Amino acid sequence: MSKLLTSTLIATIALSANTDVPDNKLLVKYVKRNIVKNPQVKVNGVTVIEATTHKDLPGWTVLLTTMDLTYQKKEIHVPETMFIKDGLITGHLVKLKNGHDYRDDIKPTVPDHMYDDAHLLFGNKDAKHKIIVFSDPMCPFCQEVVPEIMKAAKENPDKIALYYYHLPLLRIHPVSKYLTRIMHMAQEQGKKDVVEKMYTLKIDPRTTDLKKILPAVKKHTGFDVTEAQINDKKLVEAMKKDEDAAGRMMVNGTPTVYIDGKWDKMRDGYKKLID
């Protein structure tokens, strides 16, 4: 996406003063002038996901948005954070002393509809705490963190309900396109152990050859699937919904973890729930 968009460190534009959420036309104008520089990209609109604040930024309103764009006849939705105060807007507020960018601190609050039965992996849905994870089983950081969260939810089902969303990082791990589909199928069939085992699967992350992938998965997990099942339209649509959910939550990497609706930046907050 970096080839489609550019944003400057301190891009500001005057807006209507004394308003927390500017008129959408002004937001679109700001995006066109200051963020989207590629003439091949059409700006269709800006969707405000949430307006919030930050304790270190008194007087500033933080808009968590998606830029609704069209590129090469394909609609895309790109997360963008905007800071607004006194009729000014910028995409970055950086602490001069240490270079910290406050846009890296803030993500939207999880909407209730994301805690659905289809994504509940471990724990009871009436558990005291709810955790959402966006993950790719081939991601090394996920392999360190996510199995531990799974274990915590399995061992403490009344304390933790773990909801799992797939976010395959296809540029880095093309194989995850198919591994995540297999994981989704397995979870639908109640074979949740397959989801866990996928985190220890040894396979070339760059391969897309199903004749190699499916036998490797079967050998490692015992779960047998066919190419036809992998390419089923409903399965592909389910993966797209997870991708859309990641966009809605402004997720740009894995693992991304939310605890009780709030982003857990350090990914270890679950430990406090079981102490």
C-alpha cells in the first residue's frame, strides 16, 4: 500500500474550528491533498470508526478512520489515524524528545458483534474476560505468543473466552493463505486441536503448492482436506470477513491482541487475568 499512498510527518490543514468530528467532505479533501498522492487512486470517502482521546494529548480529538479508495477497479479500505485540535488536522503527533508517534498507541474499541460463536476458539462465551487475537500461524511472533494465550483460555475457561481471527500475511507467508482456510475448516468441525498444531507445522512459508501443503498438514495434524474443500466459495468468503474485521480494527500486524475490548499493545495482559 505504501506505493499507493504517501503521508508526511506533519501534514496539516485548516478545518472548521470547534468541532470534534469535521464534516466528511473536509476529511476527504484532507486525504486527497495530504495523504493520497497517487493519481491512479480514487478517494471515495472517509469512514470514521471511532472518535477518542489520549491522556497525553489534552485538547486533541483522535479520529480512527478508514480511507475508502479505488485502485485498478478494486475497492480498498486503508486505516488512517487523524489528530484534530482548534481547526487543524494531522496524521502524526510526534514527541520531540524521543520521536514517539502517538498514532502507534491507539486502536479502535472492539464492537460487540465481533464476539460471535463462529470465532470462539477456547473458553466459555460467558467467561469473565474476552480476548480477541488476529494471527498468522507462520508468524514467528505469533508462534511465541498465541499458543500461550490458547493454553490460558483452555485451562481457565470461566476466566477467558478466546476469539480467533485469521490474518494471513501473504506477502511474507504465502502458504498461510491455505493454512488459515484449513484452520477455519477444522474449527468449524470442532477439531480445535488442529488450530493449535498449525503453530508447530514445519513448512516452507513461501510455498503455494497444495500437493505439498495438504499432505504436510495431514501428517502433522491428522486433518485431511481436499483441494476442492480448500477453494470452497463459503470458505473464501469467511476469510474475507476476517480480513475486513482486521481492517475495521486497524490491525496492521500479527499477533494483534485485544482484551475486554481494548488493544493489548504488549500482548501479555492475559497473564494478569489468571493470576
